[in-house]
Amino acid sequence: MSAPNPTHIKPPRTAPWRRGLLLGLVAVGVVGLVARAAWLQLVNNEFLQKQGDARHVRPEVLQAHRGVISDRAGEPLAISTPVDTVGAVPEKLLALPAERLVELAEMLDMDAASLRAYLERNADRKFLFLRRHMVPQEADRILAADFPGVSREREYRRYYPTGEVAAHLVGLTNVEDEGQEGLERAYDEWLQGRPGKKLMIKDLLGRAVRDVKLVSEPEPGKDLALSIDREIQYLAYRELKAAVIEHRAKGGSVVVMDATSGEVLALVNQPSYNPNDRGGLRTELMRNAAVLDTFEPGSTIKPFTVLAGLRSGAYTPATHINTAPGLFRVGRHTISDVHNYGDIDVSTIIQKSSNVGVAKIALAIGAEPVADVLTRAGFGENTGTGFPNESAGTVRPFNDWVRLDVATIAFGYGMTVTPLQLARAYAVLANRGVRTQVSLLKVDGEPNREQVFEPALVRSVVEMMERVTLTGGTATLAQIDHYRVAGKTGTVKKSVGGGYADDSYVAVFAGFTPVEGRSLVGVVVIDEPRGDQYYGGLVAAPVFKRVMAGALRLLNIPPDQPEQPDTRQARTPGGAPVADRVVAPVVDAGRITEPPA
């Protein structure tokens, strides 16, 4: 029997109502979808808008630059320059072919293997910095290469036009533009700007398409005007560096201050560092020794001891004191002078820098009057400049002093000061007993002033200090043509291991000029000069002369000495220039002594 022919089989018929039902359901579905789309797009579109924005609109921070730090004349010491930071989505870069990753690494000045390892370590992050603070032209090249997920942000980098010259005072910022040292740190909140914000649309590769909305404008930081004069700062730095090199010293500091206003016109240290070059930057180079490091001031304290004697009423400049035979025993210890000056008056004690003379004055009037003068002059407390971690120095309470303390503190041992503190104290003498608030910022208006000493007595001390720079004094090399100079030298043995080194010194000169009118105070400290010249009168005084002569010229301060001073150097019996006295409070033999000049 043959198989049936399929063409003769009739397919089952679909009921008409089923076809109508199916078409009706499709039509209802289409209408529903259209209605829903219209509802969401035209009426209730807030949800979709939010979802779309979340996937494409991104907030972007608008960085604000820090305020400018300038000198008193408005010359910039620290400014912010625009730079670009390039970043990326690690996941997208890791998906690139190897040759493209190599290309990106070359543009970033990186090794391709290091770049891949860096991306793999941070693969789960949404954004990763590739290189911070690039010049915009380099960032343009990378963006033009069209790497997926790579984008850039505008930032600011701090630049210091004076480099190492003002580094210790101005300080520096980190990569986040936050103050880390110096006045950058002290006034960080003042200098910092307030970032702004905007919304922008980015594509799937993270590239900007267009700005949507400015949420807030960036607010730049406030400017800061310092008290220093950039030209005097350069001058002081140059002369200090030359002296440190010449004398093969460990370091040094120079402070120049306007005695009337209390403004610091220059503050420099050696060694220094360049804040524009962070490669190999060492922490010890960043320390502002003029404000943070203390030393025993030695003979530079003698004018204050003499002032205490005058204030007691027991002494006048003409009072004679017998210093013979150049030795004076205090308990088991002996204080000595280089020469036997015999019976000399108080003025000559300052001129010749007699340790025996000032020790006898201090012991005669007692500890309290000496300590009172030191405290009134500002020793034992910081200068109040606001510089971070400023040292206060040390002056122990007078009721803790034994007899030997009274004698040695009279010539500057057993207490410590900073160069800036010493400058403030000498400004009190220059101001005839008026203590002025020290400022590292430009002072507008009247400074804070307080009369702490009797003007007539201070004038007497100043006249004695003038003799130090004239023939027979210890600092003839501090003389400045046509200007009267009052000052005092100090050559101090450094304290080591509970005693004093025989071959490590600090050479100091502190003084002011002109004596009448607007005075500039200068303090020069040379740490551990090597060689035969290590006395304050030979090492520090010439630096004072060169710096102060230049500062007087730059500021157009008129002279107060129309006649040429006698520039002949006083000589010791051996023919060497008279230098300051070097003493050590306690030695093995129980004698406080000093080497011959």
C-alpha cells in the first residue's frame, strides 16, 4: 500500500477569535510601551534624568591657588603656577594592547613593566594618579594620544623665585600644596584657597564632553607680605655664605632687624636648600637655625650685665674695678682675662671685654638684678613671631643660681639664646630701653612698644659699646665709614659632653648702626670656624660690616658720623689684633680661662 501524499493533508484551521486575540494583545502591548515611554520621557522624567546623570555627569573640583608670599616691597617670594595632573581608570588601561601601554609609559617617563605593575596593584580603584604636576604641554600630548580612561586635572605647584636665599624663612609646601615648613606652614590656613566645583558630562572613556553647571567658584588664598627686604636678604645670604666657605665653618646665621619697627629685614642661614628642587632634600638642611637653634652667647651678654650694675646705683661708667692680676677665684674655679688690665673703669671693661670685671659687678649686685635685666631684654622667652617651634632659649630662675652661675652668666655662659633673640635684645639697647615686638610680617601702623629700661642708663651702655669698634676695642673690623657702630663680640667655646671643647667655637658679633636715628640691628653667628681665625672680632664682625653697610645704602639711611672713624686696629702685645675673650666656665684644672688673642 502506497504512503499517503502529504499534499492531500489539510492543515488544521485556526479559529478566527484566536487570531484576533493575539493581534489585540500585541497591539495593547505596543500601546502600553509607547504610553510608558511617553510618560517617562515627557511627564515623569526625573528618575531617568537622575540615572543618566549618574552615569555621565561627573563633579569636578576646581582648584584654587595659594596666596602669594612677597617681601615688604611686593616682590614675590612664593607663587603658585598652574600644572596638570594625569590620571586614569586602571581597569581600562590594563585592557590595552602591550604596545599601547609601552607608548603611555614612555610619555610618562616610566618603565612599561613598572607602569603595568602599578596598575595591577591598584586595579580595583576607580581612579589612579599617573603623574602629578606636569607642565600643561606634556599633559596635552598624553591626552591627544587618546588612551581610554585617561584624564587630567588642573592643580597648582608652588614656585620660589629666591630659591635657597629665603628658603628657611618662607618654607615650602608638599605635593598637595599644604604648608610643611616655615611661614608656609605657620600661615597655611591664611594662604590656602577654597576649591570650587562644577558638573560636567564625560563619555565612557572619561573624556570631557561639555560643562553642565558651575556649582561654586574657587576662592584664591590670601596674600602674605613679609617684613624682609629681598635685596638685603640676598646681600646677607651672599656675605654669610662667603664667610662660611672662607673659614670652613660648619654653618652660620645672620639676622638684620629694624630696631624701631621690630621688623626683620633679613634672616638667613648656612647651609641652606633649594625648595624648587626636592631631589635629595635632607631634613637637617631645612632647619631654620636663626630661630630654632640656641647657643651660649658669651661676651655679647656683657652690656646687659653692665646695665644691671648701672641700674643698681652702685656703678657708673667711671667706676673703677680692680681686675688685677687678670685672675679671679670663685669657689674652686678661676675666671681669667687674656691680659692683666689692672684697675680699669666700667667703660673699659666693655671695651676690653674683661671677664673678671663683669663677674665682679654681677657678684656685687647679686643674681636677681642680673636676671631681671636679662628677662626684660627678652631672654628666656621666644620672640612671638609665630614661626613654628621657635626656641625660647634658657635662663634659669635666679634663685637656682649659685655663686659660680652669677659670675659665668655675667659673661654669657650658663644660658642660651637664638640669633633672633639676641637681635631683639640689642634692639632694646638701640631703642634706648624700648622693647618692640619682633615681626616677620610687614608692619603697618605703630608697633607694640614697651619701655623696659631707663633711657639715660641705656645711653651710657651704648656709649661704652661704641668704644668696642674703635681703636683699642675688640671689633675694629665692624667699623662702617661715616656711621657710628655700637656692638659687642663673642667667641664662645662649644659645650660638649658636660664640658667645653678646646677646638670648637661659635664666633658672634651683635650690634647696631647708626647709633642715632633709625638703627639697624645686626647679629652674625659663625658656627665652628676652622683655622687660626675663630674670634668674633675677626670672623663675624667683618660680615656685620659688609651686610650693614649695604643695608644702610639700600634703605637710604643717613649717616650719623660725618668724620671718617679711626680704622686702625688695636694690637695685643704680641702684635695680633685684639680679639674677643674665649672662656669656658668649668675646666679640669678648675680654672675658667681663655687662650691668648
